[in-house]
Amino acid sequence: MRLLVPAPILSRRAALRGLSVSFAAAYAPKALSAAGARDPRVVVIILRGALDGLTAVAPIGDPDYALLHGALALPAVGDHAGLPLDGFFALNPAMPVFARLYKEKRALVAHAVATNYRDRSHFDGQDVLESGYPGPNRTDSGWLNRAIALLPAAGGAPARGLGVGVTAPLVMRGPAPVLGWAPQGLPNAGDALAMRALDLYVHRDPALGAALQAGLDTEKMATQGGMSEEAKKNKGGMDSPGGMRQAAAGAAKLLAAPEGPRVAALAFDGWDTHQNEGAGTGQLANRLSGLDGAFEEFEKGLGERWKDTTIIAITEFGRTARVNGTNGSDHGTGTVAFLAGGAVAGGRVVANWPGLRANQLYQGRDLAPTTDLRAILKGILADQLGISSQALGEKVFPESAGVAPMQGLAQA
């Protein structure tokens, strides 16, 4: 566990560094409800490193797929075959939970998607993905934080978000206040050392003492009822399969709390599969199993709030359609986005499929993007949080007025 300190008291952080505890915001986040009587939740999961969408969700119905994607192609039948979604697409077998949600019409896949960025640099691609600006090197704020800043105050306090990780993902940084929480396997925040620190700072520095108390309260909220057995197996950090589960389990507890945040962002690294990527088993499948576990932990942890939740997992760009010389794939363009949650109008793959013949590939090497990822993100923010198309095009995703929010992503 690690709790993150608010900006006003960052300069005093060194005083408590030896305690292995950092602190959350000195205020409890208020519930936000921006869409009438509903109490919606939105979760954004950033998959850093560029996800191979052709192995995550295989277009097995495309006659050029198996030969083009080679050893990274999911088989339609046999060992480690893809899980059928419809007559054309199949899901990586490492994602049985998502497959179940898809059958229950609570999950969907958007395929052949990309941001407007095309130059294949991880750093620049992630800047564009998370900042929401039309180009890279704009890291003053993220689109999700700017969306929260547009929401009406709840209970007299501004709406607040949740950033999961030692550092809040860029997508969640900006003008709106953010609560921070990170599962790091550090000493329990309720142990005697933390309590002695609280007693010390309550008397010597009331502001810092209040922040520490809020941090302890946040940790209790995040772990109330305990983690699942799978989440407890985390031994490889937040980016391991167990770590993804643990991060999602803690975030779900905070989002489910009556006075908790309603919008959250998580980021998982390790999706850069240049070597030994694998198909139905191996490196990529291992990562996908962690993402699948995160979806399951959100479903469990959110309880009744699951029905009002939309989770979207997105990445900066895709990977090459052809296998490289090290049984991996290189930086590409088109990829997939995963949507799950009780508020999702699922059971379908949203795709304007471009084809995989040589003359249909982007620059002769990549899955061609046919859907702007911003259209999907705008559709979620409009449906779930009630943000207007004008605000989405001017403030949340600047200079994107020509990209209309996608309709029909949410349950009617």
C-alpha cells in the first residue's frame, strides 16, 4: 500500500519518507452524480507499451489473418484456440471473464481503433493518448481530469477522481482534485508505526496530520473486506497479473464507497511485445490474463454499483501485422479497446473492418485504423457523465470538434 500526498504538502514529504507511508488528499472525495438520478462510475485503464490487437482479438474470419500474423495468430480450433465472439472475431483464451461478460452483453470490443497519432513513438503516443491534445508534448493535464473538472459540485465540494499508482497517470492529472492510492505491499497503514506518526503530526502539524488521517481512512476503504485470494498472490508489482488484480480490487472498493470517487484511472506497463510475444499462451497472454482479472475484481468489488459502471482499456497504438525476426511484433497503428461494465451495451464487436491484404494495411505494415479512439471516449463521457459534445470537442479533447461522440455504447 502507498497513499499519495496532495500538492500543498509535498514539500514536507521527506519528513515521513522513512515510514514507508505517503498520504492521500486531506479531504474525503464526495459522490458525483452528473447524469440525473443515476450514480455512474467510469474507469480508464491505460495499457502502456502498445497492445497487439490482432492477437488480443483475432479476426479469424479474415482469410489473410493466419498467414500474415504467423506464429502470433490465434487458431480458430484446437489447443489454445480463440474464444468465439461472433462469426468473424475471437478473443484471446487468456480472457474467459471478458468472454463471459461479452455473452452477458456487458462487454464489447472496438477494433481497428487508434488515436490521431501516427508516428509510433511510445512516449509521444502515450502523451497523445492520455493528454487528449491533438499532438505530443502537452503534459499539463489529462483528458479525464479535464472531464471531471466540468462536472457539477457534489455536496458543496468539487468532483474528484482517483489515480491508482505511485504517480497518478497523466490522463488523471490536472485542475480537478485527485485522490491517490497505490497497492505496493508496504506495511499495513493501520500498524503501530503509522499510528504513532499520526499522533505526532496531529499535534505538531495539524494540516499534515489531517492528510495522514485521510490517507489511513483511504487505505481502510480500499481494503475493507480484504482482497480476493488471487489478488493476494501479487508478487511482481502492479504490472504483474496479480498486481493488476490487486490494483483493481482496491480501486473498486474506493469507487463503491458512498463517499468515494466516481471516476478512476489505472495504468499497467509491459505491453511492448517485441520478442517472444506468444499467441494463446506466453507473454502477451499472461498480460491479458491480468487485465481479465482486473475486470473480474471490478465486477466483484463494485457490487451494486457495477450496473452503473463503464470500464475502458486503451493503449497508445497497435503492433505490426507481420511477425518480426524475434517472434514478436513491432510498433504499429490500429489496435483494440475493451469496454466492460453493467452500463455497457455489449455483446458485439464495433468495427469497420479494413481488411488485411497487403494493399489494405496502413503503410503496408499495420492494421489500418478506421475508428478514432476519441469518438469512443467521447461517447462514454457523454453517456455516463452527461458532458456535452461542445465541451468534449473544445475542452476535454481540444481541436476535435469534427470527431463526434460514438452513439449507443451505453445501455438504454
